[in-house]
Amino acid sequence: MLDLEATVGDKCYNMVPSAIVSWIQDFVNTYRGNTGRYPLIYTDPDWWDQCTGNSAAFSTTCPLVLAARPSLPPTIPGGWPFQTIWQNTDTYYYGGDSDLFNGDLTQLMKLATG
């Protein structure tokens, strides 16, 4: 999974959107070349919009892990038709984050095993 979100300092790592999209594409190509699979992309709508210019370059290949903590999923960024996984809270009853898979067990097994 490629984790793309704001950190301490410049939100977009001192890069313009086209440079970030190129960097992501390089990562995706390298990952796929090494594994035969596309990586999941973890991001939030605000970061994706500001730092990639809301690029749709990965919406047909890389599953989206949407980091958003409202009561309902927000608008899906980047041309993805849906989120594969929704991280809806970072404080789960049993500890850690709460993630909801958008599918059934067969689809989850396919995602996990390729």
C-alpha cells in the first residue's frame, strides 16, 4: 500500500501536482514490476485534491483506501468509482483504526491474494 497523506512540514512534500503524480506513477510501475500487482493507494480527499490536482491517473488500476472520518464516506477523489476500503475512524473499540471493506468475502479474498 502506498500511504499518501500530509506529514509535518509542507503538505505536498515541496512538490507540484505533476511531480507528485509522476512519482506515484514511478512507484506504481516499480511495485507492479516486482509483484505483478497494483498497489492500494491510501489517501484522503483533501490531500489528493491539493497534491495531485485530483488526478484520475490511478483510478482504474490501484484500489483506493479512503481515509475519511465523517459518518458517511465523502466524495471519492481522483475519478475512482468507489473506495475499496474506508478508514472511517482512527479510534476503534479494540484499538487501532477501523476499516470497512466495500465488498463481500469473495472480493476481499481476491484483493488479498491477487
